[in-house]
Amino acid sequence: MKKDLLKIANRRFSSRLLLGTGKFSSPRVMRKALEASGSEMVTVALRRVDLKNPKDHILSYIDSKKYLILPNTSGARDADEAIRLARIARAFGLPGWIKLEVTPDLRYLLPDPVETLKAAEILVKEGFTVLPYINADPVLAKRLEDAGCATVMPLGSPIGSAQGIRTRANIEIIIEQARVPVVVDAGLGSPSQAAEAMEMGAAAVLVNTAIAAAENPAAMAKAFKLAVEAGRQAYLAGMVSSSHIAKASSPRFL
Amino acid sequence: MNFNQIMEAARQETLKHFGRTVQLYTPLYISNHCINSCAYCGFNRRSEIKRITLGLDQVLKEAEFLRRQGFQHILLLTGEDRGAAPVEYLEKVVRAVKELFVSVSVEVYPLSEVEYKKIIDAGVDGLTIYQETYHRPTYKRVHPTGPKKDYDWRWGAAERAARAGMRKIGIGFLLGLYNWKYEAAALAEQLQFLLKNYWQTQFQVSFPRLNPAETIFKIKYPVSDQDFIQLLCRFRLRFPQIGFTLSTRERAGFRDKIFPFGITQMSAGSKTYPGAYALGIRSGKQFEIADRRSPREVARALVRAGYEPVWKDWEKVLV
């Protein structure tokens, strides 16, 4: 059987779990969680990285041979700020992949669709591989795809809220229509919710808070790894659709 | 919910939104000249203390000292004296120190919108402005003379700063001036108002508590440790995504015990008078600090509690 790989832009990944690096109690705890998760792609907030002090910063704990580092533009309020952050990341030698986050709403950290699209168009032209964080808006997802984004990353529910997939109907449409991998990002509070996203046909999920803030982050990372694999396998196996009408498990022919 | 359940819920909410991290910052007093007569404050114009407004080279020496300690977020403070520390002076200081830090905040006398714009252009990304008390009769009593008498001008400062484009704005009241439950309700109301109208601004809340040991000022409405924790937890549950600040006014042991229930930023190694860090000037203090640990000791205590001390959480291009 052909190996089931996640393909984003020109890279292939065997793990479908992306990890965020914020909110951990220490870089060492983070590193252990990364290992346990089996993830191959981790996102790092540029605002937390001290690029001038390579020994001290969070990146020194992430083996760039094992993990693709996906710098994110967390903190950017508009397209201009996000673009400047992306350029800084590249200037300091990070790979040209960028998780585009434009969140002018600092309370719920919901993404600005207008500014995200604007920034994505410019960054794609500048040669970045752009993975935009968006609300679960199918039209916006298509617009970003047309602009040349490598994925779309719709939120399940607000960041850190652990509410799971509250945007199900729209994520289903996004997945149905997408030509690029759909990564469900934000709001996944438990492994079962991650499995649910995978069962729906998401190409991958991104998890941070649920792992970083758990009592035992490494063990929780492992739990998410298994859930993502289970959800993916269920999706590939072709799930029976749920129904409100009882069906006999041994069909009778009258 | 009983109180233990409230505390646990507050801890969980904080974990959800901020994870196991606490950001560290430190205050840098640049002037203690003041023409107000706030009854509770060491800078009260009637206090016979050594007054000084630091020159640029002096500010830089202090700033470099703090930078060497690891700080990347700094809070510049003054009293209220536009003669000694005018807005142009603030601008100059900010332009000088911003090269050393990723984030420069100020806690200064209330400015006009145009003036806030000026200091933002100079490089300020955060403002702290406490109402002190939301109870007007008390406000009047403890601020008898000077420009600070004007309750509404102070109340409007956060809004003027937000309109000018200030990124982060911290508000709060001084615990001990009036009934804390009344104050908490009024603070929540102001915060709600600001969140609705300035949705792109990052608001923060502090809970500075008057310390009976620090002052001869009679604290009419003392806030016990238990009350303090209750206030903190209830605010956390009411505003899960808002950052809360805890200063060195509180004792080391108390800070270590309560921060998980809502605190997201802490000051450390603070001194509350100009010239205190590197210059060795013994000028008059604004208030007495209770947590005298060094920044490294505070950071170590956070690590021991299973939290990461965050020294950098901003990028200059975001200003």
C-alpha cells in the first residue's frame, strides 16, 4: 500500500499533527512533547524569538533537521506588520515558510480576512510558502488558494478556547472544495476533537494549548498523535455516515 | 461554586489562554518631580524627598543595567510635573531607550490624544494608567490639589491613548482606597466599555494594593490576601483573555502562591525611585516594595512552579 503522506507545497510529511510552541512551561518540556507527538512541523511565534541571541531563544531547542520550523506572524494587526515579520524571519535564515496570522482582535485572536488575503498575495509573490490562519470561511479559503497559498488553516473555534469544532458546516465545505491541504487550526482541546477533524477529511491539525497546558504535555502529545492517526485511518477506511434512522446490522431482504 | 472551585476554574482559564508562561518586566523611574498631592503617594508634592529628573545619559545607564539583567520589556515612570518632565522629554527618553528593549511602556501623567500619538511615534507601545479609585467622593478626598484632581480627564486617558493607536493599555485601581467590590465593578465596566469601543487594543488589568507598612497614609478599606485572591479569580473568570499584572508591592511568598490564578505579567527586581539601579542616587521612593528578590530569583521561582519566565514577547516591527 502506498504510504499516506501529507504533501504541502514541495514537502512531504508522514505526521499530520502540527504543533505550536507557545504556552509550554519550559523549552525542555516543549522538546519532549515535540518528540512524543511525532510531529514534523512546528510553528514558532517570531515575537517570542530573540533572533539576535541564537543561544537563548526557543529555536535552539528545536532540531531543524527533524522539524520544519514554521515561523508565525502572531501579534501582527495588519498585512503590513505580518509581511515585515515574515521578511525578518527569512532575513535571519529561517526557511521561507510562514504561518500567516493577522489578528487585530486581541481578545479572541480571530483573523482578519481582508488583511490576511492582502498579506498572502504579497508574500506568495515574494516566494514564501504561505499557510494562512483563517476563520472557517469557504469563499476566503478559495480566494487564498487562488492567491497561491500552500494550505488553508481554518479555525475550529477561538484559539485556546478548547471548544472543539464549532465551525463544522463551513469546514466541511472548505474541505470539499479545496485543492490544497486543509489544516484545522485552533480550538482543538482534546484528542477526540482532533480525531473528529481528521475523520471529516482535514489533511492535518495544529494543536498547541491542549498539549502545552496539559498536566503532562508529553503524554498528551502522544495521545494527540494517536488520535490524529486514528481519525485519518477512519477517514481513509470510508466511514459509514451517521443516521438518525435505525438500520439493521444484518440486512433482511423481504 | 465554592471558593476552591472558583480558584481552580480561574487557574484553568489562565492556563488555557496563556499557558504555563509569565512575562517579566521592570519599572524604570525617570522622574519623581510631582505637583500633585495624592494622599497615599511618596511623590506627593508635600513630601520632603530628594527630587530628580534623570538626564538622557543617566536614563541610558539605568536602562543598560536593566537590559544586562535580561529585561526586554520596560516600563518608564514619572510623577506629574510637565515642567520637570514635559512630553518632549518623554519622547527623547523613549527614542534613546527603545534601541535596548523590544517593548517600551510608560506610566506617566495623563496626556492628550495628540501627545499620546507623539510618544507612540517615539516608540512607546504600552501605557499604564490607573484610575486609583472609581469612587468619586474618595477620588476627590485623596487627590485634593494638582491636575490629578480631574477625575474625568484621568478616566478618559485610556480612551485617548487607544484612539491615538496605543497597542497595550493597562488599567486598574489602587486597592485600599475604597470598597474593593465597588471598585471591581467599576473597573469591569470601564474595561467592558474599552473592549467594545477599541477592539484592536490589547487591554490589561493590574491590582496594585496599598501596603500598610509602606506609608503613614491610613488605609480605610484594607484588602486582605483572601479578598485579593477572590478579586483576581473573579476577574479571570469574567475576562478570560485579558492579561493581568502583579507588581512587587506584593510579598514574594504571596506572589509565588497566587500568580497561577490569573497573572500573566510580573515585575521583578523593581526599585521605585529615579537613579536606583546603576546610578546609586538615593532619591525619594514612590512606594515601598515587598518582593525584594532579584529578577533571576523571581525567574527561578517561576521555573520551580513549572512556568516559563518570558523575557521577550514582542517584536519591534509591531510598533
